[in-house]
Amino acid sequence: MKNNKTMKIVLPIVIVLALVGMYFVKNKESLKTSSNVETNVNSTETANSDVEGDFSLDIESGLPKLEEYAKAGLPAIIDYGSDTCPPCRMMEPEYKSFHEKMVGKAFVKYVDIDENPDAAKEAPIQVIPTQIFYNADGTPFEPSKELREKYQLQMYNHKVTKKPMFTIHQGFLNEEQLLEIVKEMGVEE
């Protein structure tokens, strides 16, 4: 009798959990196929660029290659996000369009922290989306006071040397805002 009561309680819970699990699995797969479509740089764009480097959008694994970006003499913007993050999905079309405009002018990269958690451990990622900005020489971008206040850009300094280590923005940025930031970084449209 007691076993019957337990089954009446446990069985509906198990069914609900199974349905919720199937929903998330199904949606995760559809999100992966839509957001992991690599933004391909066609050969004519690459041929027209004087700068060599990997201008693909996604960082599949490992850390962003800051030394490679600095050798190319181009600034880098790295967006940390996730396919499961609604603000990240809202920002995705803006970021992809921005990426297409910056090919050959700046490295614009995206790191999915669910797929590449080690990359997020190397940076001060507290929320997603978070963007990190580096100058063409590989140093952290130091924005003007006006730009810093306008977009709540935060600068992190080394505890001992007090030298800048990161310049970040937490949250959504649209393409126009990203273009304004990189313009101050010295990138021309």
C-alpha cells in the first residue's frame, strides 16, 4: 500500500523530468545548428586583405590567440557567451554582422563557454555575454573616459604591477555600439 502511494508521487515527477529533459535536448541541438554555422570568409575577401590570420568567428577550443592577433597588428574583440544564454542569442546577429565588417581590420572572435570552459577561466568573466577588447599591439584597450562611462567599460589592473590586464564590457552591445568602440581603437570602417 505504501509502495503504491510512492509510485503515484514518483511516477509523475519522473515523467515531467523526462519531458523537460527532452525539450532541452531538442532545443540545444537546434540552437547549436543555428549558432554554430561558421561565418565563412570567402577567398576574395582574404585575398584583398594584406593581413594574414584566422578571421573565422568561432574559437572552437583553447584560448584566444592574443600573440597571433598582436603579430598581425590588428585589435581583437572577443565575445564570451553561450548558446543557452538568451541575451547572447539576441546579440548573435549583431555580432556576426560586426564580424563581417571587421574582416581584415580586426579579429572578432566568439567563445562559447559551455563548449570551451577553459577559455573563460583565463578572463574575468562574471556574466555572459562579456566582451574583451585588445589593442593592435596586444595590450588591453584603454578607452576614453567618455566611452568608458557611456558603455560601462571596466578595466582590470594587475594587483602588483597595476598595469592594465583587461578591458571588458558585460552585457549586450549592438553593432553600432561595437563600431563606435573599435573606431576609438583606431579601426576605420
